[in-house]
Amino acid sequence: MRNTINVLYRKIALVILLLFLAGCETEEIKSMDILEVKIAGTKLFIPKSYVLSDLPTSIVADKNLDSQSEQLSLKVPLFEFNVESKGDSSLLGNAILLIGNVVDEGPSKDIDDAKSQLGLYKGAIIEKDSYLGLYRVYPKSGYPKLWHYFKADTDSIDESDEWFGSCTVGPLEDEKYDLSNVKCTAVTSYKDVSIKYTTNAKYFLADFKLKQAIISTFKRWDEASVH
């Protein structure tokens, strides 16, 4: 009986030891996989595998941070934003993000010109995109490969209309009906962090709620959400 109890105790002790070692390994993996970075005044905990390239030379070391940066480029799988990319690879299954200080982001003259049909957009070509339900504003010289998207009630685009993104299709490609070969860039922000994101145009459909999902992901990466 005593031998049976001793064997049981040894088994329990072994299980506890294994659980402890597994916990240590998990913490070590977490530490290796997460990059602490400070953009503007916001500290973020970002998976290292999402960082596209070496950190910029403007980084200032801090004893509590892996890096401080003015800008950082990320390649984030779309599943982080609750987007089902259905096995798409390369850009189609990811969003390319450039994040930086929101105060460094000035107004875009190109967008302003597209809204007011000035500069390169004088005599702009305006078309309704039936797939996204948005209006395209092309410069004549860029038609039909380059345009801005606006949310508007009519094709009379003006200053009050909301800009949705800037898009391109390859010069040697014909645009696909589902926009799967069209790349679009848009901008949003979280706290004092500006977020410029580029992905496939088909994910700009309202159903995906991409902008809101990106902001929610940054909230998770915020230090206030890490325990």
C-alpha cells in the first residue's frame, strides 16, 4: 500500500514538474515572438513575425522596450482582422501596414485634387463601382489603371464626400470582376498611431468591416490590453 502511495506521489510530482516546464517554455516563446515597440506615445506588443524589415535607423533604445520607432512596416495575415482570405497567398492573404506618428500625417494633395477635380484630376473620369458601391475618380492620364474611391450619393464628388482609398491595377493586367488583382491603400488611426494599410480591393467590401477590425487589433496590441 505504501509503495502504491509513493508511486502515486511520484507521478503527481512529475506531472507538476512537466506543467511547470511547459509554462516556462510558453513564456519563453511568448517573449521571443512578441516585439515591444513604441510609436509616438503608444506602446504596442506586435508579433515579431509580422515585422517586414529591419527596424529603421531612427530607433532610440529604451531599457524597457525592444525598440522605439518613427515608422514601422508590417505584413499582417488577414485572419488577424477576422477576414477569411480563402487560401489566398502573398498580398491577397495579408495587409501591408505602415504605422507611424499621426501628427506626421499631413493632408494628401492628390486626394484633395481628386475631390475638387483640380491638377491631374481636371476633367476627371468618374465611374460607379458596382462591386463595392463606391465611386471611382480617375485622372485622365491614369485611366483605367489608377483611381481614388469615394463614398458619395452621386457622381458629383466634392469636399464633403468620404475618401475610401487609392487603388491600382497592374499595367499589363485586365481588372478582374471581383477586384482580386486590384491593390488599394487606405488610412486610419489608433490613439496617436497612424495606420496606412494596403490590401486587396475586394476586402474593402463593407461586409468585411476592415477598418474597424484593424483598430480592434491595435487595441489588443496596446499595452493596456496585455496582462
